[in-house]
Amino acid sequence: MTARVVVADDQAVVREGIVMLLGLLPGIEVVGSAKDGEEAVAQVAEHAPDVVLMDLRMPHCDGVEATRRIREEFPGTQVVVLTTFADDDSLFPALRAGARGYLTKDAGGDEIVRAVHAVLSGEAGLSPTVQRRLLEQVTEGPLVTGGGGEPEPPDGMTPREAEVLVLIAEGMSNADIARALHISQATVKSHINNLFAKAGLRDRAQAVRYAYQRGMVRPPGRSFT
């Protein structure tokens, strides 16, 4: 599968360098570039790309606002943030706006390709640095426990749905989860649809944040059964 990509960055040298790099990578076709958020939205309207690689700090319309508009107006286009910054004030607004991937500009070509194709497959394209930041900064406390002292899944999830959510937060794909739980990928998708509906989640990036917020991530071997 070849992913059609628009690159948005206000620095011409950086933007042109990213376009040149992507042109050398397999499975990527650059169909447009933009110098700010307004132009990024216009490029999406014109080219209907699969993915926008979005810088955050741009004039006129920043990357967060552009991401929000793209996800609302063109839901078939996914957004992967590609920025210098991984601080909370950059990360969380971008995820809330609908970005499904978040990379810093020290990412290599292979990491960019993985993130692009991950979001097109419904996965979260988050760099290891961003995943660590989520773990360190978003956790707000343990789950409420039931009378037996075991963690009680939030928002009416079943124990199996909560287990699937934990594995999503640990970076597993649907195929990985199916193998780990010895169930079919169709069953995994059914669990994901159910837990997304119960928790009001839009995508896997939000699911990762949700799991960390509620203290659901456990060391390997500890899960909801």
C-alpha cells in the first residue's frame, strides 16, 4: 500500500528536507506541502491525502487547529504530528484535536513510515519518547476497586475489554493482541469497538491516553482476567 502524504511545516528548509526524505522511502507518495495550517487544510481539500505530517508551531493557523479542522472536515485523512516538541502543552492538545500519531523530528525515515502506515491501519503511531511521556505525565491514580479488591474496569467495560485496552496501551497491534489472548482478530475488533463506544474514544491514540489516565497499564503478566 502506498500512502499519499501532505507535509506541513513553516520552515522551508525543513519542509523541503522532509519532502525529499519521504520521496526516497518505500510506500510513501508526497502529493503536497504546506507552509502553515491554513495551507495544510487547503492541500487536504485539494488532494485528499491519506496522511498529513503536521508541524505544530506555525503562523496563521497552528498545527493543533489545523488537525482539528482536518479531522472534522476530512475524516478520511489521518494526522501524524512531526514536531520538535514533546512537552505536555504540545502533545495533549494535538491528541485531543485528533492526531493519531506523534513523532519528534529526530525520527528516522523508517519510524516515519511505520507511523504513517500504523495510523492507516487504525493503530497509534507514537514514538517511544511520547509513550514514555504519556506514562510519566498522564497517570492520575489507580483504578477504583470493587469489593473483592480487584481492579474494576471503568465505564462499564468487561474484564476482557479492559484487558484489550491495556494491550493497546502497551503498543500491540490487533494481530499481536489476537495472538496474546488466543482469539481471532475479528473478536479483537469487536472488543475494541465496544470499549471505544463505552469510553467515548475516537481512536487508539486517545485509548492510550485514557488507559494511562486511569492507571490501567500494568507490568507484563498483570492484566484483567
